Amino acid sequence: MATQRTSPRTAGVRTPPRAAGVLSRESGHEQVVFCHEPRSGLRAIIAIYSTALGPALGGTRFYPYACEEDALADVLELSKGMAYKNALAGLDLGGGKAVIIGDPERDKSEMLLRAFGRFVQSLAGRYITACDIGTFSADMDVVARESSYVTGRSTELGGAGDSAVLTAHGVLLGMRAAGEQVWGRWGAPWQRRIGIQGVGKVGFRLARTLAEEGATVIVHDVDQRALDRARAEIPGVQIAPDLDALLTADLDVFAPCAMGGVLDERTVSRLSARVVCGAANNQLADETVAKLLDDRGILYAPDYVVNAGGVIQVADEIGGFDLVRATKRADRIYDVTREIFRRGAADRVRPDVAAARIAEARMADLAAVRTVHLPRTA
Ligand code: NAI
């Protein structure tokens, strides 16, 4: 993966909180663990937002953060997002996330990954890790040599493998649900024009499936190798030279599949699409953007709802991976997305508000039930 040293915002960071705010009521996180192992160079943070529904599951992001504070802001935001995502996906899992500070291409080593694995193990199952930006199934295989609380391992070792498979599947289902909401039906694929930012693991699969179905697919990526691969392997794909060209192309759907924070006042004002539905986490640069989209009549399918296929895939590994079972579970993303639009319309709130309400209610309701005392043998 080509890793760039970008601004914190493109790493999915919105408003960097002060470190002193971690224990505030507003933050709401259960536990934040700083991990330092000097011989391997490991500097990592594990954040557990909630274990109300079960052990906190979320991937490990290996990223060249400019400073510790950026890494902390990212892991706090991402772990919260995982709690909401896992709740809406109907999983018995809470939300957590880890970040490793460093350049994965330069700093990743067996020693470092194993040191990280020991920190994960030390939490005794309160946190289960997986892949994210900068980490791959082969890395999780190494982490698993020190920890039993690892998913997203290689398929040869009984793991769920590349979670992009069901992430792309879920985004497609979310797109259908959103299309039906806006146009009454998704319609024939050749009537749809889809713009995809980022043709990495997820965006590439999404682009190829849509193009094979006959849709017009326009992509943009900052990595020339990703574009070359798209051009070679996706029938009829069009390349936009920059983000502006993509946003202002005549699109029905815009699918952010790169880094977070792509939607802000400027980009929303240029967007031609009627639907935003993509895989990237934290697509909205700040809380005001959902309203900007709504004011322009653009339907936003909340990112953590439609990109849950990946976590559904790796969660299935916990009980022994079965792709058919995991795919069936991911198919429900279509119904959940529709339900969010329905609830939003009924309650006269935007879809992002409706989604958060449903997730928060599930966490609160099940946490209440789980106060029932269990005898030691149960
Ligand atoms: P990836 O790293 O394989 O692909 C990202 C692509 O975006 C790369 O080709 C990269 O060159 C490109 N990119 C980066 N910055 C860009 C920019 N400013 N403009 C245009 N292109 C840019 O990552 P992957 O796995 O495909 O994930 C994509 C997004 O979806 C990420 O935000 C990730 O957090 C999110 N996601 C991924 C899941 C998965 O299962 N892989 C699950 C849920 C969310």
C-alpha cells in the first residue's frame, strides 16, 4: 500500500480533542491503553469505546501520524465509530480500535507486531484486533502468534482473509437501498453513473462489480499503480484526473473509498451526485456536513452502516469462519440501510441521526439486560 504522510484530517480525524479530554463525560470511552516497547519501536494506542454488547472488535491502523495527539484523536473517533457499526450490524461485539504510530512500509517488523500482540493479549479479550489501513492478513498472522484475540488472519490459517470482500458487497447493497429511496428503484445498472474515490482493496472491487453490471464507473486515486490496475482490469472504467473532476462529473452516486474527511463545505458544494454511499470511515469532515448534504437534497448513507461488511466478515472468524454464513449476515446491510431511511423519514431526522439513535438504543437496552446476575457456573 502506498502510504502518504497526509494531514490528520485525511486519516479520518475530525476535531482533535485535547488528551486531557479522554476521561471526560463527552468522550465516553471505557478504556484507553498506551503501549510502548522501545526495542521494537512499538508506539501504539488501543481504545475501547464500549463493551456493552461484548468484547470490543476493531482493526489496527498503522499510520505515520505527525504526532501522538493526532493518533489519539484518530483512535478515539474510530473506536466510537466501531461501537456504532457493530451495534447496527447486530453483532454481539462492542467497539474498539488500535493505532500503531509509524510508517508501515519502513517500521513494520515481526518484533513490533509481536510486541503489539502481547499488549492485545494483556487485555484478556476485552479487545479483539483485525486489519485496517496499513495492516494486512499476514500481519494479523504474526500478531496471532502472541495473542488469541485476533481476527482477519489468512484463509490458509482458518482466518477470514481480506475483509474488503464483504465490505464492497455491503456498500453495493447500501447503494441499492439508497437508490431506491431517491429514485423509487435502483433501476438498470447501465442507467447509473457512479464516481469512486480510491480504488484500493474495497474501491477496486466495487468499481469492477458495478462496471461488470453495466454501470458507468468513473474513478480517481492518488496512486498511479491503483489507476493502472483499474484501467487494465475494469471494463470501460473512466479516470478523473483529480477529485474536483470526479465530484463535478455527471454522477448519480459518489462513493468515497479512500481516507476520511473527504466531504466538507467545499466538496459538498461541488458534488453532482444525489447519493453518497461509500466505504471510507468518517467521510464527513465535521458534524455540520450532514446538514449541508441534506440541504442540497443529497442522500447520505451513513458510512458505518454500509461499510459493516468487513467487520461482519472478520467477526465470523471468532467462531470458525464460514463465508456463506458471513455473506448472509452482510446481506442484512440492505435492510438496515432501508430501515434507517424509513426511521429518518418517520422521525423527521436525517439518516445519520436515525442511525445513531438506533445504535445507541441497542447498546443502552442490552447493557441494561446484562445487569442480570449470572451464577459463577453459568
Ligand atoms: P486501501 O488502502 O486498500 O485503498 C485506499 C485507496 O485510496 C488507495 O488506492 C489509495 O491510493 C487511495 N487514496 C488515498 N488517499 C486518496 C486521496 N486523497 N484521493 C484519492 N485516492 C486516495 O484501503 P481499503 O481497504 O480499500 O479501504 C478504503 C476505505 O474504506 C478506508 O477509509 C477504510 O478505513 C474503509 N474501510 C475499509 C474496510 C475494509 O474491509 N477494507 C472496512 C470498512 C471501512
